[in-house]
Amino acid sequence: MTPARSGKGPDLQALLDDLRTLVEIESPSGDLAALETSAIAVRDLLEKRLGGSAEIVASPAGPHVRWSGGGTPRVLLLGHHDTVFPIGTLARRPFTVTGEKVLGPGVFDMLGGIVQAVHGLMLLDDLTGVTFLVTSDEEVGSVHSRSLIEDAAKTAGAALVFEGAGDGGALKTARKGSGTFEITITGRASHAGLEPEAGVNALVEASHQVLAIAALARPDAGTTVVPTMSSAGSASNVVPAQAKITVDVRVTSAVEKQRLEDAMAALVPHLSGAVVEVSGGVTRPPMPASASTGLFALARTFDPAIRGVAVGGASDGNLTAAVGVPTLDGLGAVGGGAHADHEFVVLDTMTQRARLTAHVVQKLLSAT
């Protein structure tokens, strides 16, 4: 399959026009109607710019989009079209191009990366062997896209992930594994003034558990364990009968993953009569630096000054690396402010990142 090419190089105005189209749709995770519209726009973008036809893949989390250049798969480009911003964000944060930045909800995480990747592929004469998969649930854990991602990666043999690169433009050569635990505590209600001793205070039990859980962190091993949310109680004069704790965990190794999961499963109540139940786990395994070594070397043949960094945030690159597929992440937009009101892309880096995409993909397709 040989789609039409642009010829001269990335067209910045066309790139910005395509990015505006995706941003102005708004596509928060879980909003199935919005994601349906967004998926159609992604499909249309792929077909318009790369030729051929893109497939919309149904999912309970919203539709994914898959495009193929035909032939035996050689390289997988991976992105997601869901964002974290609710419908209506665009009204107060419209798509805007300033002298130095591109602003708007989702420009950096990660609609800019999708568009740059497409325009990079437009520079190649033959896309046989290329697969482009854009999923709809990365921001909420990739539960429904995980098997699709893993199968596509194993089939292709190399994965390029277009998450944002950060303001300095460094590629993500390693990522911590990540997960969420939910701790549910059941106590017994009683009147807080008349007979507090008749109750089992779930909030007090939760306080004990929070301290025990936080103590599981091992900063020297890169392991973070952070209680992030809690809730308890039903009224100001009632001993709480229920409490919940949410815990974010990040690990750098499979050994630490197992240690944490074992420790969380072994939590026991401090108060007589309390019940502690634990669910969740480390759902995105660590992406080790070894997964990116060869691909990072290819990227540096384009620009020897490109840096690689290990980061705490996880992505779908964790999933592709975990199934043994060479993976390079952070190939997307250069910018910052992910998930925040000041989210931006650095304007004058966009065409260069498209060229980097073309370079790495071409190297992979031409490798024997």
C-alpha cells in the first residue's frame, strides 16, 4: 500500500488545522457519545492523510481506531484519543495558537502526538508494515484496550508511543509500573454521644491503615505509595460504620510490584470488630530501560542531542514492554501541563517531531 505523500515536509498549518479539529471535539474518558465523535474524526484524519481505510473497533469504553498500511506488521504506532477534561472545558480554554505555544484541552496529552505522528508518516513513500492504533481508555487504565494493544505490539514487534515528551523534549526510555488499591473498612455504627463505645469506628481504623500503607514506600528503590483519597461517615453524630481509602502506587521492578501486592493483601485491622478488604493492584507493569535501548539508539541517529529519561508516570508503553516488545515512549508533543489548565505544546517543535517519527519508522521498516 502506498498512500499519497505530501512531498516537501510537514506543513505546519495543516498540522495545526488537524490538531484544532481533534481538540474542538472534546473527548473525555467515559463519555461514549463524545468518544464516538472523536473516533470518527481520528478515522477521517488517518484516511485523509495516509490513504486506505481505518477501522473503528467497538469497546465498552468507547471506540478505538486502527489503521494499517498493509503487509506484514513491522511497527506499531500507539496513541489515545480520550482526554481528562470534561465537556465544556473548551468554552473557557479554546484552542489557541500564540507566538510560542499551542493551547487547549488535550493538545499535549495527547492529541498533538497523534497529529504529529500522522504528519510524520506522510513523509514516507511506503507505509507497508505500519499499524496505527488509537485507543479510547488510556486515561482510565486501558482496561478494555489492553489485549488489543498487547496483540498489536506482539504482532508488529516494535512499539512507538506518542505520549507527550515534556518541555525539554526528552524521550521516555523507562517508566515506573503503576496501580491503584482500594481499601474498604467496615465497622459498626452507634450514637457518637450516647454510646460511642458500642460502635467500631471505621474512620479511626482507616487512620491506622493509612499510616501502615504509607510506610510501605521505599524511596531508595523508587517505590512510592501514596494514599490519595478517603471517605468515611454518614453524619456528625454517628460513629462511622464505613470508610474507604484509595492508594496510588508506583514501582520500578517486578520484585517491588510483588512485595507491595503481598503487603496490601496482608493488611489486618487494628480495632476489634473492624473488617479490612483490599482490591486492586499494579495493573501497568514497569517499563524497564532495556525495552527502549535499541529504539532510542535509532532516534539518536536523527538527533544525537535527544535525551532519554526515566519517569514515574505510566502509559500504554508499560503494556507493550511487559509483553517483551521493544518500546520507545514520549515521541509525542513537546510541551507540558498535562491534565492542567495551562496545558500547551511548543509550536516550533511540532514539525521536527513529525520528522523524528518518519525517521524512526523508516529505520524500522528498512531493517532486515
